[in-house]
Amino acid sequence: MSRIFSGIQPSGELHIGNYLGAVKNWVELQDKEECLICVVDLHAITGKYDVASLAARTREMAIGIIAAGVDPKKVILFVQSHVPEHSELQWLLTTLTPVGELERMTQYKDKSAKYESIPAGILVYPILMAADILLYRADTVPVGEDQVQHLELAREIVRKWNAEFAPDAPVFPEPKPVLSTARRIMGLDGQAKMSKSLGNTIGLLDPPEAVWEKLRPAVTDPARKTKKDPGNPEICNIFTLHKHFSPPATVAEVDQKCRTAGWGCLDCKKVLADNMSAALAPMRARAAELKAAPEQVDAALALGATKARTEARKTLALVRERMGFLPTQGS
Ligand code: ATP
Ligand code: MG
């Protein structure tokens, strides 16, 4: 059995890119493998953030994940800051991670470009991510394509650490990524990947009116200037979304009507909006129930943190021992 670790930041609304790229895979894996799913709030404070809403956003992210089908009875679902061992292991790994490797990361380049004075947290973000995974000695990490580079770095950190501190019997496995068929969903702006922090998303819990409001102005194939201009569905983000939310017969119809200018982009978007809203309706209903009982969500997260912490402490004890620290009395 594999041990799975995956995380999501409470940095904004859970969106369909997160769902198709990562969360959907968690739901599939939870019946087969041992899964740890984490709301990574420590990652979400690496840049400027809203202090007043962090706690609520963290709970809401957990609600979204559960509403999407992740069952806290099947997986260990918890909040990263509830398990302080994440930060400790991060420091231990920071000491052997080359700055040059961190500066090479695409996400670092993108996110740091927005700052005049770059917070070090943005640079060391991938080390915290490596610590998240290594703390549970997870071997498999379901992620979207944007995180594959960070995972490569995590594997490099594993190799370095094992070679330095456990040359005979490696402590950490090299974690491998699992990608879904939707490894990179583009944003509605058609410019960048759909991202919580870019405001180019459709929320997983958006009601039908909001889905339509966001889809209506979304970028399509630029060749379709008017209804009479035929398009190429292969380069249209709306077509990609149809493939994930519409039945095969509709996908075939969309393909044909786009290529032959049989309908306009708005007609195409309307069908998508209806199919998407139908798919999201049960999740919205479940989320509404959970929002009405926040204490149950908090209790599930507390239980998850207790379970995660038991595992985390075991790993850290081993790591401390291998790295030569003086044990505390009684440990
Ligand atoms: P932020 O903009 O704050 O970085 P995000 O939308 O990128 O937020 P994360 O919390 O960083 O979301 O990532 C959670 C998971 O969702 C990761 O596994 C990531 O690879 C995946 N993911 C994020 N965006 C997409 C996308 N557009 N398509 C597919 N997977 C995605
Ligand atoms: Mg991200």
C-alpha cells in the first residue's frame, strides 16, 4: 500500500482547477491507499495575507474538501499548523537545501516578481512542502503540473539527507507525483493557470448564477470573433472544461459545432454552465450542511491532527537521532 500526502493552501476559494488537478484524485485514492490530506495554512502566509480571515478560510477549505468527497473517516485530514513538527523538520531540511535550487523554481520566479522586497518564505516554500511529505514518509503525492518541479526538489532533498544521515538504510522514500488527466487547468483569463491568488477561477462551491457570470466573459479561441467564424476546440479552454463536465455526446457536439461555426461561443458556454452547475450541486449542498455545523468540522480536523502528529513525532525522533541531537530527558 502506498502512503499518500497532499496539501492545499487556504489562500482563496477552492476552484475547479484544484478539484480536477488534485482533489478528485484524493477522492479516488482514499479507498485504495493510506492518505494524509492537509490544509497547508503555513504555506498560505508566505506572502501578504489577511490575518482576520485566515482561520475562517482554513475551515472553509476543509469544508470544500469534504464536500468534494474526501471522507475524514477514510483519510487523515488535518491543518498543517496544528502539527508543529512540520516547521521543525522544515528547518532541519533547510540546512541542506541549496539556495540556487530554490531560486530556480518557476513558482518562486512568478510569485516573487510581485514584491519589491521578497519575503524569504516564498523562497523556502518548497522546503516546507518537502517537510510536509517527508514527515509522513509518504511515497506518492497527487498534484497538478505546477507542483512537479517542487517534488523533484523534494526528491533531491531526500537523496541528500539519506546520503548524509542514513547512508546504510534510507529513512525517507523518494516521493513521486501522481498527475490527473487535468494536470493544468487554465484560468478564465486564458493567460495563466487557474489559481486562487489570480482571481481567474470558478469556485467549486459557486452557485449556478456565479458559474454563469464567470463563464460568460471567459476567453475562448480568438479565431471566433463572430458567430460565423469557425474555431478550433483544441485550443479553447471552454472545450477542455466540457471534456471534464459534459457527457461524451455533448463533447462531440461541441467539437463539431465549434469547427463548423454551428453555434456561438455563448451557446457553447451556456451548455457548459448547465452541466457544470449540475455536477457541483451535490457538493454545494453538502458544504451548506457542513457550514451549519462548524464544530463537527473542527472536531474532525482535531482528530486528524492527533493522528498525524503521532506519525510526525515518530519520524522526527528518528531524524533527530540520525542528525546527532542531544535527546531531551525521558525521550
Ligand atoms: P495559489 O494561487 O494560492 O498558489 P492554487 O490555486 O495554485 O493557489 P494550491 O493550494 O497552490 O492552489 O494547490 C493545490 C493543488 O491544486 C496542488 O496540487 C496544485 O498542483 C493543484 N492545482 C492548482 N491549480 C491547478 C490548476 N490550474 N490545474 C490543475 N491543478 C492545479
Ligand atoms: Mg499554487
